Amino acid sequence: MTAALVAAEWARVFTLGKARGRIEALFEADGARAARMSRQACGMLYDFSKTSLTEQSLAALLELAEAAGVASARAALFAGEKINTSEGRAVLHPALRAGPRAVIELDGADVMPKVRATLSRMAAFAREVRAGAITDVVNIGIGGSDLGPMMASEALSPYCDGPRLHFVSNIDGAHIHDVLKGLSAATTLVLVASKTFTTIETMTNAATARRWMVARGADPAAQFVAISSAPETAAAFGIPAERVFGFEDWVGGRYSVWGPVGLSLMLGIGPENFAAFLEGAREMDTHFAQAALADNLPVLHALVGLWHHQVCGYKTRAILPYDQRLARLPAYLQQLEMESNGKRVSRTGAALSFGSGPVVWGAPGTNGQHAFFQLLHQGTQIVPAEFLIAMRGHEPELAHHHALLVANCLAQSQALMLGRDHAEAHRVFEGDRPSVTLAYDRLTPKMLGRIVALYEHRVFVEGVILGINSFDQFGVELGKELATALQPVLAGAEADLDSSTAQLVALYRAHQP
Ligand code: F6P
């Protein structure tokens, strides 16, 4: 890979982007467009035909991917090379789901025996808890230590037959207050999930939960579990070693649902369903690792993303699951995509010459149709939409609901693309608004694993082509440091502040008793 070659490929793609035609016309010109611009793998249909990509621009994007070294970067990821260069770490979340026979070496040692041992411990613990008297599990964590298991447990609610699951993340005391108020301390298990075990939100909430338990005569030593890659810090918090589930620093927080951070999910759906979730992700890993770039779902999904954001200049992308149980997927993907690819410099620290990751947002359909779809159809910004839709629901007795759901999903991508002429300006739909549709059979544990791994690898490929490190997150640090510095100021300490912050501090102080 040479920088000059990559730049030349980018230039070609940009030229093709400027010459792009109307999507509808592409369908008129090619009766087989849908088949040509769709791929099937891992039980999914990925349809990107309702975009302005042509065979020529797709070929150019694939050449860009080749020039940018996607194939070798992919090999380096799976081989455990230290591709998180700014932190000197490997990126081995695929190891967490690599299965019973895998051998993955890091610094000359196979990491898999430890991964499998931890998974077995988790399963044994989950079986014990699910068979016991615990009625409620409270996962305390934030970011990657919250969003994954929270999103997945809601997605897989038809499979949740264990204790009730609750998630506390926000440092706002309202969150933990509202969760704990309905629970019995005697039958509640608290999982403190934090990779670093220093995150202020999690440590504050964990201390509050411990006080809540002690005040009600329950024993936190027996009813607290720690999940962390800093087991000594967890032990110092007073959680016995047998209740600490560790993981390595080569698992990024936003990629951690597949290991101990997924313990709450495993407690809810059981070890067998959790194994199916891992198996689904493993299938997507295998597909990503082995399929040619032109047939590779994560690669194509990344190329569509780059086409829309970097080339066409669309500022955001909307994640629109027509699957109510995926309501938290947009929030999950916000961290996955924006924490990974929201960067301003390349791997080498040079300022990027084009935009990095887009703003990611979304909400489930059909609800969004009655809220923000107005802007999607008639607003002045074009927002590429990503529809997710299951062909079958979990409620056969409500199949008529599902048919309406599917009809609405398909109608929206049609309407976005086709638009409509009208004599009255307010009723004109310009159309030519792109979307992709990811269609799958049912939202089973295995399918969820495939979907999440698809997005993980999509983020990776976009990062490789943009030349950025998708695995650090220094952008979250400054705000944390300033919050720490402001705590004593709120309590009365002097500080040299800008006048806006000073005014807000004064207002806060004036409201304290
Ligand atoms: O502040 C961002 C972040 O570091 C995320 O990357 C991470 O998922 C989250 O905080 C929680 O971190 P931890 O698991 O160490 O508590």
C-alpha cells in the first residue's frame, strides 16, 4: 500500500461520486439491479441497490479498499497484531467468540485457554444463579460496560427466562434510585462492570448499591460480582476473587459484550443461548475473514458508508431497525461507530484531509415514521437510512402485525428513493434518498451475534480505509478531567473560570441548602 495509490483511488471515487445519477434511473437501466447490488451471507440479505452506487463506482471503492490494505489489516486483526498502535495493544475481541478449537497467539502464547476457562466459569456461575433464589440482577457499568448487554438483553427478550435484568449507568442519582427502589436487597445480585474499575459513574453507583444492600441487612460480599480487566482494583473494592471475572486489555470496552461484560445477558438468556450469540458472531468473523472483498458484507457495508459520508457528503446516517426489540441498537452503534471512528488525525497523527466518521443516530420503525421521517423525506439534508427487518417475528399469533411492519419498512425505502411529484409544493417528495436494507429471518441469539459482528467489522474496515486507529478513544478524556477539577469548585473552591462556566457554578451554589 502506498499513500499515493490510496490518494489516487480516493480521487477516482470522488470523481465518480460527482457524476452519480438518480437512483431510480439506475433501476430503470438495469432490470437485475437488485440482485446485482445485493449479497447474501450468514443468513442475511444485504440489499444496497437503493443507493447511487453503480458497478463502476463499487469497483472503484473495492480498488480503494484493496489499495488501503483492508485484506492485510483484516489478517493482522485476526492474527492478534498490535493494531491499536496508539495504545500498543492487540484488538482481539474475535477471540472471545472464537470457539473450542481456535488457537490465537499473542506475544507467543495462546490466549484461548484463558478465554475458554473464563467462559466456563461464567456459564457455571450463570447456571448456579439461574437455579437459585436471585430474582433480579443489576448491571452497573457505562459505555461499553452497559450498552452491549443492555441492547442485547432487550433484543433477546423472548429468550430471557432467568432473573430480571436491570441496567444502571448514569451518574445521575435518579437512575440508580429508580432501579433499586422496586428491588429486594436479599434477592438482588449486583454486577459491577468496568474494564478499568475506575470510571467515576460506575464506582459511585457501585458504592451506592453497596450501601443500599448493607442498609437492608444483605451481604455485598456474597451478592456483588466484579467484571474487569483490573481484577486487583476490583478485589480492593471488596469483591472476593471467586466473584471477579477478568478480561484482558486487548478487549476494547465497546467490543466487550462477548466476554464477562456479557454476564448479565448470559444470566438472562442462559449459557446455551449466549453460546449461540457467540456462534453467530463467529460465523460473521469467518465470513469477514474469508469472503472476497466484493462479496464481503462488512466490507460492502463500510464502502456504502464511505460513499455516503465521505464522497456524497451526507453528514449523518440513520439506523432504523424495524424490530422493536432492537430499540437500543442505535445507541449501541453510536458508541461503536462514533467512539471508534470519530477521530481527527490519522494513525500517524497527521490531520485528516477528509471527514472521519459520520454522526450515527436512529430509532425503531414504525415509531420514527411518526416523528423524524418528515425530515428524511422532505428535509434539506439527505440522511442515508439503514433498515433492519426480520422476515418473521417471535409472535406467530400476531403475524398480521408483522406483515404491517414489513410493509411499512419496505414502503419507506421505496418512498425515500422514488419520491412523488405533486402540483402543490408542500406535497412534493424529491426522492433519490438512499437506503440499505439488512433482512434476516428472525432475531435469534445467533442472528443478533451476526448483526453486531457485522457492524463491528464495518467500523474496522471504514477505519482502515480512512487510515485511522478505530480502537482508542482519547476524545473522552478532557471532559472527564475537567469534571474532576470542577467538583471542588462546585463545593466552594476558588477557580479561574470562563464567565459562562462561572455563572453556571454560581447558579448551582445558589441552589444548595
Ligand atoms: O469514557 C469512555 C469509556 O472509556 C468507554 O470507552 C468505555 O466503554 C466506558 O468509558 C466505560 O469504561 P470502563 O468499562 O472502564 O468503566
